[in-house]
Amino acid sequence: HAGKDTGGSQFFVCHSREGTAHLDRKHTCFGKVTKGVEVVDKIKAGDKIVSIEVQD
């Protein structure tokens, strides 16, 4: 994350709203897991996302 208004990107994968108040009004929330939630459940802090596909 390069800072506000820098064009950098960072993804937060949240399993619930608990503990996410610090993200409010600072980051844009988008997306929803519709398939493969079992994969999301295996993600741990520090894991690297090698690739991602965003579908419309």
C-alpha cells in the first residue's frame, strides 16, 4: 500500500464485519464470494495472492 490517492492496491479478504471498523471510510468494499468459500476459509494472515480473477 503506497498511501492515500497513490493508485496502489491492496486487498482485504474479510470473513465478517467483526474487527474491520478501521477499514471504514478509508477503503472501498467490493466483491462477494459466490463459489469456493472453502478456499477463502483456508487463507491465513501473510498468505500471498498469486493471481486473482474479477468477474462482472
